[in-house]
Amino acid sequence: MSGIVLVLSSCDKELSETDENKILSKLSPLEEELISSTNQLSIDLLKAEYALNADQNHFFSPVSINMALGMVYNAVGKQEKLQILQSTGLETMGQTDLNKTYNQLLGFLQTSNQYDKISYANSMWFSMNLQINEEFRTRVMAYYDAEIGELNFNRPSCLEQINQWGKMKTRGSFEQIMESAPNKNSGIFLINAFGLHASWKPQHLFADQKVFINAKGEQQEAQMLNWDGLDIELNENEDCAFIEFPFEDKSFYFSAIVPTGWRTTEDIMHDFSIEKLKTLQQNASPAKANLTMPDISFSDSKALKTTLSQIGLEQIFSSKADLSPSFEANQNRLDNINHKASITISSPINVNPEPAFARENFRQLTIDRPFIYFIRDKHTQTILFAGYFANPTN
């Protein structure tokens, strides 16, 4: 069973070096450390999500989740802080450096791209019967551009209040950042959302229906996107094919890791690492391709308690967790971290047009089996989103 079909030709062409390759600002060592942490977290979370359900699609924003953990870091005691630092690989950072660096990276991601491309909402909500440490509230609101608010969870309007705030904060990118009302017995929970507005490269792009073999080995009809003569970066080995190409404005790049031959996504996941991803990217070469891949719905929402516990962060959700830096001692616990991620694609896509090129003239790549993918920021190399596509109807 193959994960990708390759038809070779002699029409490869080098990508030109243009202005999108410029680094708009030199990152500090601490920013580079935080980006490395975020990128490693994307792999750890992807593996954890896959282990929990390999038949389901997964999609999330590691940069948003890492920011949520930064907020929690400020809220908890020494033992919980240590667990967060160990799980994120940031043991050398103190609280002040951590907060400043998160703030700088968030600002840089916005200024290095068009302002309206990225939207986010960071928040912590707590029951009205809890007493918050005002210094904690002020600090987290300032560094993480976050809302720290109290709610009466017994009132049906609390869900509407959260969603109205989220819609305003994300400039309408998220109509709902929370889909169901919090439990009436909730004490403290986080809601973080991260969104991107982007367009596929319109280069001879069209859609049609083709067969996709899902994670269970079943054949399904799926809407596929097709590009004729698309400029990509390609790296092939006995395990997988790495395919990368920019979105239309070239600030963001889409990367797919597709099993080849008889390999499966499970084989790739087993020993996949950020180092392997870097190697695949660094050794990729320019190619021109006719690319066919599923029309991915880039949207997901999830409660992260189970997933984060899988990567060693169970203590922050424990009833014994120390929340005294943020709330009066022995007052409740962190119930969950709710996360929402979305990419709004605005490309006009023609359905079943005549191809602009004879497809045999270029390298043919067809992604018709489960695969891993990432969306990264060109300027900082931060992985903004990570996902696993297993099922076109999921």
C-alpha cells in the first residue's frame, strides 16, 4: 500500500529567491528557544492525539497551546512550574524571561505578517466564589494579552458572554470559541483560540472527487484539490515523501509528510521527531508538480486535559495542584484547557475545469492516504498549526 503516487519527469525547476525569504527581524536567543519548544510541542501533541485516536482527524495550534501553558505557569506553584518547564523543554527560563519572550513572539508573529492574517484569544475564567490574586491577573493580562474574568457558571448567559468576548477579540474570526456551556461546578478553566486567514496559491487550482483510502483502509469519495504546475519543495526517502509549498502570500508554508511504499502513518509516528522534520525540510529540493490532495477542513476544538496528561502534564489538573500564586490557597483546581484552532481559506476554487496543462508534463503527486501536516510561519519558522488527516468525512 502506498501513501503517495509519484510520476517522474524532467521538468524540475528551481524556486527563485525573492523577498519572502527575508527575515524581518533577528530573533533573540530566548525567542529561538521558545520557538524550538513550540515546534517540539507540536510533535509531542501530535503523537499523543494519534495514540488516543488514530482513526480521527486532528488539528491544533501548538503556539496557542504553548501560550496557554505559559499562563498556567504563572498560576501554579513550584512543583507544577517544574513539570511545565520539563514538558516544554524550557528548564533554563525563569518566569520573567518566559513571560517577556511569549509576549515578544506573539507581537512578532503579528508584525511580521499582515495584521489581519493572524487572530488569537487567550483567556482564563473562574467561578465568582474564588478570590484571585490581582498581581497575577495584571501580569498575565499584560504579557499574554489575555482576559482573566470571573463568571457565574450557574447562569445560562455565561456561554454567550465567553463567545461574545472571543468574537470581539478575534475580530470576528471565531463566532464561537466555546461550543457548550461550562459545567456549573467549574472552578477555573482556560480557553485559547488561534486562527489564520490564508489563501491557497491559485496556480491552476481546481477541485474534483477522487477516492481516498482512510485510516481503516476503506475507500471513500473525497473532494480533492488539484494544482497543475505547482512549485514545491520535495524530499523522498524509503519511509515518506515531504512536500512543501507556500500559501499565496508566501508568509506561511504548508508541509505534508506522506508515507511511501508499504509504510503507514503509524510507522512514521513511531519515531518521528522535530529533528527528522528539520532534516526533511533542509534536504528538500525544488520541483514542479501536479499535486492532488484532500480539501482539508482546518478547524477543530478540543479539551486538552487528557492529551496534556499524556505528555507529562497531569499534575496541573490535580486536586492537589498548588494554585496559591493565583488564587487563595486550597481554592478549587484547574478543570481544563479548552483549545480551538482554525484556518479560513479564501481561495476561489473551480470545480472540474479543464486542466491548464497536460498533467503528464510535470511530476504527479497524489496524496490519497492518511498523512501528517504542518503550517509554519516563514519568518520565525514557528509551527503555527499541526494536524493529522485520516478521514475525509470526519
